[in-house]
Amino acid sequence: MKLQSQLNLAFTALLLVILTAAGFVIYSLILDMLIEDERAELKQKGELLVDVLNEQYRSQQSIRGFRDFLEQQDLQLFLYDRRQDRVLFSTMPDRYVQGFSSSQYFADNQEKLWEAGSSKFVTSRILFYPESIGMELILLTPLNDLQAIQQDFFRRLIIVFLIGTIAAVLLSYFLTNKLVTPLTKLKRQLKKIEKRKFNQLEPIKATGEIKEVEKSVYDMASELERYMQSQQAFFQNASHELKTPLMTIQGYAEGIRDKVFDEADQEKGLEMMVTEVERLKKIINEMILLAKLDSDQSTYHPENIQAQELIEQVLDRVMPIANDHGVEVRHKADSVVQFTADAEKFLQALLNLTFNAIRHAHARVDITASEGVITIEDDGEGISKELLPHIFHRFVKGKTGETGLGLAIARAIIEQSGGKIMVRDSDLGGAKFIVILPK
């Protein structure tokens, strides 16, 4: 079942439950309200009659005058004498007088609803003045009349409920259609993403959370497209980087096999083959490391690391290379600074960044560690604007780069540590890599 149908069905069911409960409560209360209103009206009429009777007929000897006056009223009533406990006059049949007498309704002042056979009556009792004479006027209204009003009111209420339900369902259909339509359009865009038709994505009109979902979907599509392009570029670059040493090795191997080289050239060829094998091995090892960093989170073991101790380990490993290049490596690290990362992998990331800085520096590399930030900068030529947006992509390298995987590995390790890496122009003249890590 479609979402719109489910929403409409759920709303209609909820509306019916609410209206049914409301109708039941109203149906129950309306009769009580009608009874109270009728009792108040009977009391008002009775008080008017009693006032007239008190004024015109002041003694019990005027009972005949009472009767003549009461017979002229189109009312159901009893004239009751409390002292004698008998009905002096009634406008109702004798069977009701007998039924009410046998049920002790006349003597019971608290009973407001009288019953005789299958008939029920709403009553109101008014005493004559002075009360000492014991005369009482009792007015009655059949409950059936009130129930007829109740049922007529309820029928009209049902009609109102039906009209309201239809209007509410139509409004629900309109609102759910307005809600579901963007989702339907978003579904079509997801199908395009599934078929990798990124250039055919179209914006949709939406508000609220759906707009946020749309933005997330388009961001995901952009990231997926970028990832696929980077993967395609990765395979192209990887095939190129692997093919170059393999072709070199193949060329020298075939030359030695076919004896086209003299003894000196053979020695040179064997050395070149060993060099290319080492290069090939390094590329493959770095590709395997990148694959593990991207896919296997279980290989990451975070621990607390002292920044000063880590920088010293970096210096111990880079000093031979720095001396060969004639580069001075300066460092500054606060002894109290520490952060959480996988010590072995993070050391690898800093080594990659430092080796990269040494290869591009003229004479100086600075390493600084402060609270949550490590910077590595050099005084070289810096990074070109064309290369800057892609500097952390795989197999992207400058003029003196090696495999083009070092910075990509460094970024993967740093991001796995919950940090981020940026590159800026250094005040020394070259590039400045900034590593930001959580404390």
C-alpha cells in the first residue's frame, strides 16, 4: 500500500474513533442536559401557577376553584396534600396515580424521575405558601418527549459529523498529496542515482524535513559521483604507476635474456630491475595499507600519545634523509600536549608529511605541536593552485613526488583518528600542513 493511502487510512480511522467517542459522550450528556432544562422549566411554570393559586385561592375550601383553574392548563400535574398523603387533583389518568402511589413517589421528595410501567416522567415539585398547609403542585413531562428531542439532535449531529468527516478526508488527501509528492519525486531522483545518471538530477520543491532529506540525498549523490570519479582516476593512475616499473623490468629482463647487453650494461640492468622491484613493492604495500585504512576499522587501536615523544620519534627517522638533502628540521612541542590516536599509524602519517616537506624544502622544515594542532611546513616552492584541490587524492604528486600515495595515506589515518588535515601557504615560503585532532 502506498504511503499516501496509508496516511489517509490512518487519519480517517483516527477521525472515526474520535467522532464515535465524541458522539457517544454527547449522546449521553444531551439527555441529562434536556432533563435538567425541562426540570428547571417545569419549576418555573409551577412557581407561576402556585403564585396565581396562592393569590386567588387562599384556603383549602377553594379546591374546586383550584381544579377549574388547573384544568384550563395544558399540563400534566398533580395537586398533592402532604398532610393527608393523597392526590387532590390530577390531569393524568388514574393508572398513573395508582402506579406512582404504589411506588411511594409522592412521599419521596428526592426522586426526580418517576416511572410507571414502561413510561418515565421528569418531575418538579413546588410547595404552596405557607408551607404549613401541606399543599404541593407536582408537574410532569414524559421522558419520551425528551428522548425524541435527543434523537433528533443526534441525527443532525451525525449529519454534521459526516459532512465534517468528508471535508476532513478531502483536506487530508490534499495535505498528504502535498507531503508525498516531493517524496515521490525524490524517489525518481534516487533511481537516477542508482543508475549513476548524476548529470540528470533535478531539484524538487519541498519544505521542512523533506527539504533536509533532499539536500542530504543530493550531497550524497555529489559525494558518490566524486568518489566514483576518484576511483576511476585511482585505477587509471594505479595501472600507470604499476605498468611503468613492470615495463622497465620487462625491458631489461628481455635484453639480458637475448644477450643484447654487454657485461657492464647487464650489471646496470640488474640494479635497475632491483630498484624498480623495490619501487613496485612500495607502491603495492602503500595501496594495501590504503585499502585496509578504508575498509578495516578493527586495525585501528587508539591510545593516549604524548606529542613531544611522538615528534622525537619522527625526528629520529627523518634526520638521515634531511641530512642527505641538506635540510634543517626544527621542532617545538609542549610537554603537556597529548591526544588520542593509533600511535603506529599516526607516526606513519607524520612521517609521510615530514618526508614530503623535506623533499620539497630548500633548507628548512618546521614541526610544531600545540594543543590539538600539529603543523609541518617548509621553505620550498609550495603547491601550485592547480594541484592544491587534489593534493590528498591518490597518485597525485608534485615534481619530486614518489608514489603519490603518501599524502592520501596521511589523510586516511588522520580522518580515522577523528581529525582533519588542511594545507595552506607557509610564512616560510612553501606549504604548511595543518593537522587538527580532538584532545
